[in-house]
Amino acid sequence: MCGGVKACRAAYAADAMTSIVDISREGQDFPVSATQPFRRIVTGHDRSGRAVITQDAPPTRVVEIGGPGGPMFYEVWNTRETPAVIDRQSDEPAENGLVLGPPKLGTRIRVIDFPPEDDRIRNLTGAEAVKRFGEMGGADAARSAAGAPHPLMHRTQTIDYGIVIEGELTLVLDDGETIVRTGDIVIQRGTNHAWANRSAANCRVAFVLIDGQYTDGL
């Protein structure tokens, strides 16, 4: 945790001069990103109950999926229950590896950098798609099948808010697709879907995932 706002800003300024590969915790290294890191600013309370900044630095959990050139997952925060516990200055609840969905009764916020899609993605087999989702901690979410509109179709029992920060991305559904661009927001309600970057530039999206429950025979 930072020792006040000035210390947090100074720590961030030093981190911003390095690449993602230099950001580590407990000896873990992270891959280089072609895009700029962003700040994760966490607030809390001091001993007298006054609001303070406790963390101001890029996210420390960054995972590249599928090897060099694959999407980059920036794990920002998660909560483990509803209502969420609000204490003075606790850290993000610890996790082992990447987990695709949110904790049970919890939430997750992550940012993903989607590079332009190429034949490595378009030609994935069903087994390869399951393996790819396994790297994301969600092999059971894969819904790839013969005739599917995209190899990385998947479905999770969640409500997802997807906010496009930069670039454009195609949202692919069982029936139809649409292009979302900077500033657009997708409310993804547990449907089978995939994301395809058919542009020539990176697309960055912030996702808030909320644990849900299917009903109406879904």
C-alpha cells in the first residue's frame, strides 16, 4: 500500500517508465504489452475513518493468452460475496491463476487487449478452443461446434458489462453480430458469444462480470 497520495503517484510514475514485463509480484514476470499500462487506483480508510488512496499503480496480474500476439488479460479486482465487504484497507482477494468468471456471488473487473484476429484464431479446432479457454480458467465455458459462427464461442452464467475503451470489436452471437467502438457499452446477459477483432489495431475493453443464475429454462 502507498504511504499517502504523493507516495502513490511517485510509485506510479516510476512504474510507468518501465514495460509491463518489469511489473511483478512475488517473483512473477509478465509479458510485454504493445499498449500503454493503466493505473489501478484503490481507496480505503485510515485509522480515523478518513478516505485515503491505498494503491496507485498498474495492475500486477497480467496474463497473455495463447502465446505471443494473443489477447492480454489485466486482472483488476474481484469481490467474493454479496453484499461486498468494505473494510479499511484490505488487498484484492488472492487467487491461484487466471479465472474466467467471477467468484460465486461475487464480481470481477478486468481489462482485455484484443489484438487483430488472424488465421491462428479463425482456424482453431474445437479441442484447441477448449484448451484456449482452459488457459483463461474457464474450459467449461467453450461452446465451439461444427458450423458455429466463431471458434471461440462461449457462454458463462454471468451478467457482463463490456465498455470499449479504444478501438473496435465485433460481438458475434448465435444469430447476428454487431461492431462496437470506442465508448460503446455491451450488456452481455449470459448469452453464447465471441469477440472478433477484425480491424487492424488493438481493441481495449473493460469488463465487469457479475455472478448470475439462469432461469426460464436457459
